[in-house]
Amino acid sequence: MTANRTARPSSDESLNFIEHLARRFTLRQFIFAITLTFFLVSILFPFYWMVSSSFKTYAEIGGREPVYIPSALRMEAYQELFDPSNPSYQRFGINILNTIKISIPTALVAVMLSVLGAYAVTRLRFRGRDLMLNSILLVYLFPGILLIIPLFAMLSQIGAQVGFEVRDNLAVLMFTYLAQTLPVALYMLANYFRTIPHEIEQAALIDGCTRLSVIWRIIVPLAVPALVSVFIYTFMIAWNEYLYAYVFLNERTMFTMPIAIDRIFNDPQPRPHVVMAASTIATLPVIALFLALERYLAEGLAAGGVKG
């Protein structure tokens, strides 16, 4: 009798717990929670596997049984990337610096040029305005591999006449990145500028402001979310770009991070933990930038996606 009496509260408690869940969540909310959990795990688990694998040994990564948690936080992979005393020192710091040199200027120049171009398209009246905007966006639809040959040939001819080397030149590589990012950046800002009332600019022009003053004092402060979105977009493309960097860069000291990671991956001696460590370092700045500017990014993409 005592055992039966003590068993009843447990069943009652479990029943109360189920009833509590049923009252707290509807069927639709429960399905939504399960779906959201599935997508979060699908997105976060690869990132966790990359970070954790950077601390594993080769045996733990290449074994038949997957090792989800490394046995110790080993820093050998990161030492190979950054420690000059390591026998397999990769000079990865130089690759990071090269990537910063190319990605930040590309993003800044793309923002400045797209502001001027988007303002001209949305505010100035000239023949063929809509055709020009649609033509610029059409260029973005072509795969980058189709543009790399004519771009390389054109820049080689210009370099031979002006007197600069096309290969191993980060400034030339930045120009090729602008050819990929400017069309969509211009389209995004043009859609955002259409949401800004014309009356504000007209009042400034009546007060004596020039067009450049209107852009700097009125358009730019009002379009901060769109500018941040364009900056992050172009920065991510330049930060992760592989194809153009592979063609235009030959010297190891000029490699960007994607090229350096590819060379480590294709090394005759496999070192997957080093590849994971380099990939982790390449991923963290983009994630930090996205999280820091996520509010502006969401607002800019939402407003820029509405065609005025």
C-alpha cells in the first residue's frame, strides 16, 4: 500500500507536467519551436564542429568514430599559423593583413561610389536613366567566372600602357571586386533613396545647399542603415573572395586568407585541424561585424528591398 501511494504522485506529477505544457503551448507553437530548434542546430552545429576541430588532433578528426568534444584545448594548429618558432609556420598573419587591406577599402569605395550613383539615378532626370540602372544590375547576374577573363585582359593592357603590374597588386584586385559589388550596391541604395522624401532636399536646395551638400548633410545621415548594409555586403564579398584572388595573386606573401587556407588544405601532408583553425579565424570577424551592426543591416535590407 505504501509503495502504491508513493507511486501515484509521480504519475500525477508527470501528468501535471504534460498538462502544463499543453496549456502553455499550442500545437502551432510547439511545431514552430521544434522547427526553429532544428534550423538553429543545423546552422550552429557546423560552426561548433569547425571551432572544436581546430583543437583536436589528427587522430580525433580522422577517426571512424566522431569526436564531438576534443580531449584537450590544444593550440598546435594556431601555433602553426602564428608562431614563427613552429617548424611549419604558415605566416597567416600576413594573409590576414592582406585581406584587411583589400576588404575594407573595397567596402568604403563601393559605398562612396554607390551613394553618388544611386543619388544620380533617383534624383536627377536624364535620358536612359532606368535603362542604365537595369543594365548595371544585369551585369551582376553574370557569374564572376565569365567576367574574369575580359577583366584580366583589359587590366593587363592598361597596366602595360600606364606602367603597373597586374599580378600581385592589391589595388588591381580591389578594382575587380568593385566590378562585382557595385551593381547590387547601387541597386540597393537606389531603392532606399526613393523612400526619402524629396521635400527635405528641395528645402535644402532653396536654402543654398549644393547637390554635394545635400548628399552629405541630408541623404547620408538618413541612409545610415542602407549604407551599413552595403558596407557589410561588399566587405563580406571581398573578405571571402577566392576566384579573382587566385588568378591575380601568385606571391605567397600577397595571398589573402581564402587562398592561404586552400594552400594549407591541399598540402601533401594533411593537417585538417590547421585548416579548421584558419577557417575559424576567417569567420569570427565577419560574425562579430554582423552582430555589432545587425540592427542597421536588418533595417537597411528591409527598406532597400521595397521598390519605390
